[in-house]
Amino acid sequence: MPLSRLPEPPYYAVIFSSIRTKGDDTAYGETATMMSQLAAAQDGYLGEDSTMRDGEGMGITVSYWRDEAAIRAWKQHLDHTVARNAGREKWYQSYTLRVAKVERAYDFDRPESGFSKQAAV
Amino acid sequence: MPLSRLPEPPYYAVIFSSIRTKGDDTAYGETATMMSQLAAAQDGYLGEDSTMRDGEGMGITVSYWRDEAAIRAWKQHLDHTVARNAGREKWYQSYTLRVAKVERAYDFDRPESGFSKQAAV
């Protein structure tokens, strides 16, 4: 999965860092995949970068959005609300969520890959 | 490693998503650890969340800073500049770096852990 490449700032990032509880991996994984697909279908969704979890169950997902209204609409989506409640009840030991306005962005690609170094801003 | 817990917004996040080239893991790992420690010693550094890399070599590090001036000073730090150049020459297939102003933040901890649910803002 390549890194998300986005239009010029400003846009918004939702930084979600989390530590999983142990177990229930299948149900969690299915819900996480569904939520990721559902988020991608929302108006104002721009992209997402997400990592695997390490041995301590920690992972980071950063999703990108056009504006605050798009983030708010996704937050209030019924299926997302159900999944979030299940996450608090069962799947997360702890998490932090930060909403941040992206002001500048830079990209780098190795010249061999056929891309050239570029700065979005 | 627990998740970074921070003062109330506003503050800044530097979102660094990267894909490693293959090999040279020892030199890369040593430099990454040194840079992480050096960043933590800078004025205005607030914290960091960082994941392991997945099978495709992708990882995300989000560092948190008091303000833009602190980010700029760290960007211009000589050792950091040397490491960044080595990263472009040898260690990264591609990366994206985004500077974003954190406007709101939420925390969740399972009640069993002795913490209670809280919202920083």
C-alpha cells in the first residue's frame, strides 16, 4: 500500500493512536476493515495511512479529510458510532485521537522509483 | 511504551509516514534511535508516538511540538540535517511529512486500568 498523496494543504488529519486489548482479533479486524472502507466512501475523505500493530498492540492510523464538517459527519455516522462503542467496550486498552489542520506537506521518493523529489508546499 | 498524553491544544504535530528501503537495518536503527533521543531533548518537544514497521517496511511516527518555531529549530539542527540526508540517500524508498496544528484531542482508557474516560478538550 503506497503512502497517501494528497492535494495541497490546508486539509485536516485525524491522528488515532491506539493500544488493543488482547484477543477477539477476528471481530476487531472485520470491524476495522469495514470502518476503513466506510470512511473512504464518505464525502470529504481524502486518504489514510495505517500501520500494523507492534508486539504491544500499538498502532497508528491517520486519516485525511477536506474539512471539519466532513470529520464531524463521519464521527456521527451511525455505523461508526456503533463500532466506536464496541471499541471502548472490548477492543481498546487506550487510545488518543487528535484533530489537526495540516498546514504544510512534503513528499520524498527515491529517484530510482521514477518519481522525483517534490515538495507539495 | 504508553501513548503520549499531552497538554491542552493548540500544539503542533509532525506526521511522518515512511517506507524503508531494504537492508542497512543496523545503521538505520541506530540513527533513528539517536534522532528520537535528540528530538526529545529539544526545546518545545512535547512527545512522540511511533510504530514498528510492517512487512512492507511502512511505519508512522508522530511527534508533538509546542509551536512552529520549535519544529523549525529541530528541522535545522545539524545532526538532524545529516541524518535526513542519509535517509534520502539510503534508507527511505518514500516518505510524506505533514505539519499540522492540533485543535482538539481526546483520550480513552479502559476503566479497569485505573484511569477514567477523559476528554482533553
